[in-house]
Amino acid sequence: MSRRNKLAKFAELLTFPNVYENFDTQRPELAGQHGAIVDLKGRWNEDHFQNEQPITLELACGRGEYSLGLGRMYPERNFIGVDIKGARIWKGAKIALAESLDNVAFLRTRIEILDAFFAEAEVDEIWITFPDPFLGNKKINRRLTSPNFLDIYKRVLSPKGLIHLKTDEIQLHDYTMEVLRERDDIEILYADDDIYGKELYLPELGLKTYYENLNISDSDTIKYIQFRFRPDSGKAAD
């Protein structure tokens, strides 16, 4: 993609009413439509969606295929795709506007500061679909299922809130299972190392991202893990 094309998309993002952006991890404030500063922490339903429906996050959403698919599938829920890549978010946000998917929004920021924008127990569900596995040993802490990220999710999830991981990367799958089993505060509800080899556990698993359609051959198996924090485990430390 040319730099001019990217800049045009970034400029158009500023006009979208369904996109919020933050670029400074040291100053976690959100810019909404036309750059207006907004404070949505604890107020996503009230101020953006204007309803009381449950909120689901899609982390590292890319073009937002899961957010869009879930928004179509479950109009009675709210969905927010989160990613730092503006050109990718532009695609999903534009589709949501074109289809009048008022229950789908996008947050352009780093997931490391997710809890700066969501209050305790404000989120009901998290999907992590085909994230970068960060296979190098020096990058383990950047994996979205590493302990530091799990602690962030714990702070924003409601009691019994679900987390879903869908990946084709066996190392990420195995790493995640190991991390989850080492924690006393987490309950693994379902795990499958070949979701398409049988009837789907959830209809949502039939949704496919741009990455999955583009890069995964029929011989690859897709892995899925569903887990949650135990309701009596308390909140993660700040």
C-alpha cells in the first residue's frame, strides 16, 4: 500500500463516528470523530452504543472480520475491534458504516494499555483471532496470552467473562495451554486442536479472518481454546 493511500485512510478515519484512537501510551486519552477528546472508560454503552448490551472485544482485530461477523450474527450484543494498524481498522470501520452495524465500533490503540479505556468488569467477552505468535524467545511477553496480558484482561472482564483464542500456530497454542494450566485463577472450558475436523463447538468459529482465508491451507489445523477467570479469584493487581 502506498504512503499516500495510507495517509488518505488515516485522514478518513478521523471522520468515522465508530472509531476511537490513541497513540501515546503515556497519555491514554481517546480521540473520537474529528479528533474530539472523549472519555469512554466505563461509559462505552452509555455514550457510544447508547444501550446496555454486553460488550465483546476482538483483540488484534486487523480488518475486523470477527467483529463484523459477530455483529451481524448477534445484533443484541456490542462489539469493539482493537488494533494499532489504522489502515486495517479503516477497512472494517468502513464496512460497519456501510452496513449500518451500529453495534460494531473500533479502537485504535496498543493492547498493552487496554485497561486505560475500559472499566473493571465493563467487558463481557474477548476474542483473540490469529494473533502474531511472536515465536522468538525474546518476544514471549508480547504474545497476547502471556501472563502480563492475561492480568489486563482480568481487570476489564466481568465475572465469568469468556476469552477465546483461535490460531493455526501450534507453538502459540501449546504455550497458551501451559500458561493457563499454571494459573490457579483460570479455568479452561474447552480446547480443540482441530476445530474443522468435527462439528463446530460454536457457530462463531465458522467465521474466518482475512489471514485465515489467505494463508492457511486445507492441511493446516485450526486450534481453539476457551477459558475464563474463576469468579472467586479476585481482580488482577494494578
